[in-house]
Amino acid sequence: MTNSFDHTEAWYPVHYLKDLDQSQPTQFTLLGRDLVIWWDKVADRWRVFDDQCPHRLAPLSQGRIAEDGLLECPYHGWAFTGAGTCDRIPQQTEDSSAQTSQRACVTALPTTECQGLLFVYPGNPENAPNVKVPIVEPLDDSPEGWVCIDTFRDLPYDALTLLENVLDVSHVPFTHHRSVSDRAYASPVELEVTESGKQGFKGVWEQGPRKGTLGRQDTTFLAPTLMWHDLTSKQFGRTMTVVYATPIRKGECRLFARFPFKFASKLPGFFIKLTPRWYSHIGQNGVLEDDQIFLHYQEHYLESKGGSANFSKAFYLPTKADRFVFELRQWVNQYNADPFTDQPLPPRLSQETLLDRYHSHTVKCKSCSTALVRIRQIRRWVAVVGAMAWAIIPLLALFFDKTATVAAIVSSGVALIAGFGWFGLGRLERRFYEGRTIPPRNLSER
């Protein structure tokens, strides 16, 4: 189709810059294509290659960055420059020059850094300079005064399912009841699309959330991966909900969520800056898990009913609250914009896998993985202190007379506090590994 949306000819965020490690390669999959991200210290910039050595197709992400700054294959030590050319083949003789062949090169993809994210262009490299990077325009238009909270997670459903969910503002009071909203805020929702085309659409919710108490909310969708809600209220100032949905493969995407604020008062921003990033990620993971399980099943049900092409029959969309969902699905169908057309979804996952936090976030997040190591260390020391305090009680009774009772009480108190601390740190540690099996909305209202 000549009017089809080509998903390869677009820029995609693949990582927050703050979470990348310059000392080792990082693997990522984009549109089903395995990539390796690595720091080129010679050029002082991030590089992204196809994650295959041209020699025997070993994943370069399993290799290392050598002492001279080149990316080295783990299998036979072939090393590559930032441009993707082969610099050396250790196995060849001095009079050979196989490394100069085009067949010895690795494909390098265009990259750029914007607003704290690393973007990659998987299409024709010659087109990359002419394609606009999808940035959050309000952050560049008025850069002063923003306070931003961000997170990311690999989600077990399609990028289109994620975008559809976040565009659907009417689900928030019910799905996220007692986490970030309340069922009492539910009311009629009348959404209006103001612009629409191949590159996305814009819309408005004149009444706005919380029964109109916060003011008008504007929504922007920039195809194929970015959307945001923009709300200005007298109570809180300007708040935005920004989502990038980067397609990893069919049935999996990486969410980049950003929450920029311009508060009417400086105090809320001060407290946000004091909050450790890893601690806010724990809470944000809980919000994501409010709908993670049923979205995973929902898209399987949609596939069984004919997929996006048959959405108007599969979904019953009788109110204006579904206007943005309808517009997104219309865009997909009109521009043939499903990046994985005719590919089936992978099998359904267990609830335990769907609630996994460690592999979908913690191990890939520098702040959370560092915090987890420190919590483990503190917990071990707390256990040692508690054990020593408990063990010393009989010794006090043996060697002391008058002070034995007081000392035993103190030691018992230390042991007890250490025990509670050890238990509490254990509960905190588990929150880096797994989510809640029962979402807050389903807990008793007592």
C-alpha cells in the first residue's frame, strides 16, 4: 500500500541515558531486530549495531568493550570500530587483510540523544536526517521550571495496546482506584478529535478529569510511538502524562513513562527531587500492574476476533469516552500501521510471569539494581547485629551480676529491632522482584 505507515522509517527511544552502562554492551530488541548498544569512547558517543558478528553470527552484546575502545566479539575476538568496520581478526596471518572486506562489517544504525533518551533509526540511514525525532514539544518550547519523574518497563503486550490504554482516559478512576485515582471521580467523558492524519492526531477533553475540577486536558499522539496528555489547573499548575511505546516484538513493548510538572508552588517539586528514583519506580511499577494482567489477555481476545482490522465489531464503543481509542484503531487500519501484521501473538503468560518486576525493570534500571544491592548488604548487616545481640545475652548473665538484667534488656531490644528491620528490608527487597497479586481496587473497602 502506497499510503502505508512504514514503521522502520521512524526514530524510537530505546533507553534512558542515565541507565546505560558505558563499560559494557547492552542488548535491546526493536521491531523484532536484535541490537547492541555500546559506548564508543573514541568518538565519545553511543553506538547501536545489529547484534550479530559477521563471522559466525554470535551476539556482540555478549562481548566486551576492549581496552582500545572497540567492540569485541565474545566468540573469536573480532573487533569493530564505531562505524561498524572490522579493525582486527586475531586468527589471520600478518599478510592477510580479510578485515577490510565489506563482509567483515557490522551494520551500524543512526542514533541521537534527545531529552535524556537514546533514539535509534532502524530504517534507511540516508532518511534519518530528514525524519523528525519524536520529542515532547512543550518541554522544549518552555524548558524552565519543569520537574520530571520518569520510569520504564518491558510490558507483555503490544505497543499499540499500550497506546490504546493510555489514550483511554475513562479507565483511570476504576482500574487505578486507590493507587492514583478514585471511583468517585468517574463521570461522563466527552472526547473530541481536533486534528487527524498519517502522522497522528490531537484531541481535547474540555471538562477534564475529576469531574471537571482540574480543567481542560489536551491529548497528542505522534505516530508511531509517542503520546501525551497536557493539563493545566489552578490547584497544581501544569502536569503532563507522557508515554513512549517502543515495539520490541509482537506481544512485547518497552514503556517509557514521563511525568513532567510545573507546580504552582515550589514545595511539591522540592519533595519530588528528594525522593530516590528507585523508590518512585516501586510505586510506578505498582500502577502499571493495575492493568497489566487484563491488557495481556485483552489483546489475545481481540486477536481471536479478527484483530485491529475488525475492532469496530470486536469492541462495543457507544460513548465519546472511546473516541481516542476509535481514532487510534482507525489510524492503524487506514495506514496499515501494525508493525507486526500477520504475526500471531505469543502464548499467554502466567500471572506470576506477568507480575515479574526483576527481569522487566529492576535488572535494566541503574538506580533500582544499585538500590537492591545496597538493601541486600544492609539486610545482611542487620542480621549479623541481631544475631550478635541475641548471642550475647547468656554471656551477660554469666559474667555480670548487677548490670546483667539491664544489659540483657538492652541486648534483647537490639535483637528485636534488628529482627523487625530484617523482616521489613526483606519485604522491600521482594518489591524489586514481584508485583502485588491483588490490585488495590480489589481490596476490601473496610
